[in-house]
Amino acid sequence: MPWGLIALVAFWVVAIRLWIVDGPKVPLVFIAIWAAGYFGLPALGVGGYLVVAFQAVLAAILLIVERYKEVT
């Protein structure tokens, strides 16, 4: 199963939903962190599984932030 693709799509879907609901501040921070990890980790020679795990953790944190913003 393409876990990297699932993590990537989940991150971007949640980022765009949060951008629409709450504005660009929080999603832009996470997009900057994602870009740094997505391009920085392979440049350091880190394997692909760590990049996928990094994307999945960012997507999970962003989903938690979105749910918190929705409640408050």
C-alpha cells in the first residue's frame, strides 16, 4: 500500500481545510515545516520511511489542531 501517498494526501487535505476554516496562519507554519522535512531529510541522506513517518506525524498533529479549532 502506498503509505507515503496516503500521508501526503492526508496532510494537504487537512491543511487546506484548516486554511479555509481558520485562515492561513497555522497551515502556513505546518507547510513550512513539511517543506523543510520533505526536502531537507532526503538531502541529509535519511531514508524514505522516515520522511513518510514525518509526513504522517505532521498530518496527525494538523488534524488535532483542526479538531481543536473546530471545537473552540
